[in-house]
Amino acid sequence: MGNKLEGKIAVITGATSGIGLATAKRFVSEGAYVFITGLYQKEIDESVSEIGKNVSGIQSDVSNLADIDKVYDVIKDQKGHIDILFANAGIIQFAPLGEISEKHFDQIFDIDVKGLLFTVQKALPIFQDGGSIILMASIGASKGSANLSVYHAAKAAVRSFARSWTLNLSTRNIRVNAVSPGPIDTPFVNRALNDQQTQQFLQNAVKATPMGRMGSPDEVAKAVSFLASDDSSYITGIELFVDGGTAQI
């Protein structure tokens, strides 16, 4: 791979598996130094070992604002600034209208919306002008689902953030974009469903995908890397779909 991110300092939240981990590997391979965060120290340590070089791990729950402060305090002490932020941490949970609980709503919005918002806002004091912020959205922001209305609403909020924050940060030449994956082969859904439900969900997702297959985490990581690099220097405020055509046809 090239050195498109040579000398850049990057932060990726929720980077101990799936798309976050694949993106951390790609960022490092392209020359960046990466700070990854995750909920569990054991998983962080394993991911840091797997990535191998130019990486540090920090335990953090993005729904806890004190944890976010801790992350940026560490980065400020060690590197002084940030050039790239991939706000990736999120959860998915299933519940149809009529069975949505307050806990269900709060858990999704605390992590996928509030956590993402403050992950970005609290980074700004040490964020380099001219840097790049990438938000993890989803094709769910453009689709309906009988069992995912709260999750999809959360991702619609993320898409909206990218539009507004593009305007907020334009004077600093900080670009803000959203990436929206479709069906990707990661452990993401498995955490919310049992094995049988997961298989059924994924089969249905593949059937709805024009390319007829799941995407890989690295295919999303390539898109995130593009948005992080100067290759996308005149791109801001967009939603980049990495979905095999699911939301396009």
C-alpha cells in the first residue's frame, strides 16, 4: 500500500473488531499512527498486538463523557494533536414498534448519537485544521425496517450531523463525511441476535443486495481511508455508500 496518511495521527473508536479494526490496520499500512478505543482492555490489547506497530489502545465507553475526555487527554500528552477521526463505535438492537422500551431507545441513542456527537466535539480543541472526520452511518438512514426503527433513526441523525458539521468546521478546512455500509461480514449483528436469527437476517440482507454477497470490513476501510486522505480533498458533507448497491436500486 502507499503512504497516503504518512505522519498523520488518527483516532478510531470501537476498533477492536470488524470495520474499526480493519480501518486501523489500513491506516497504519498507509503511514498513520493510530489510537484505537474499545470497551474491554483484553480486546484492546489483542487488537494492538494484531495491528503490530504505530498503534496505541485506550479503554473507553463513548457513552461516558469522562471516558472521552480521558482518551483525548492521553492523545494530547502523547502526540499533541489529531489529524483524522473515525467515529465508528456503535451498537445495533432489534425491536418492532409496540415493543420499544425506554432502555432500548436510550442504549442506542446514548452510543450511536450522543457518544458520536461528543466524540467529535471533544476532539476539536486538539484537531488540526485541514483534517478529516468520518462518521459511521448506515444504509439504515435511507431504508425502513420493521425491527430497526430506533437504530435507523440514530443513523439518520448521524447523516444529518455530517451535513451541519461540514458548515460548522468549514472555516477550519476540516472535512466531515459519513460512510454508510450495507451488509458487511462482521460480528456486529451477532451481538444482538442468536445464531439462527443472525443467519436469517444476513440471508435476507444478501438477497436484497444487487452484488449478491456480503461486503468485507476492508472494503469499508478502503472507503474510510479515501475520505481520510488528500485523495478526497474536495469532498465534504457526503454520504459514501459501501453497500453493494443495496440502498441504490
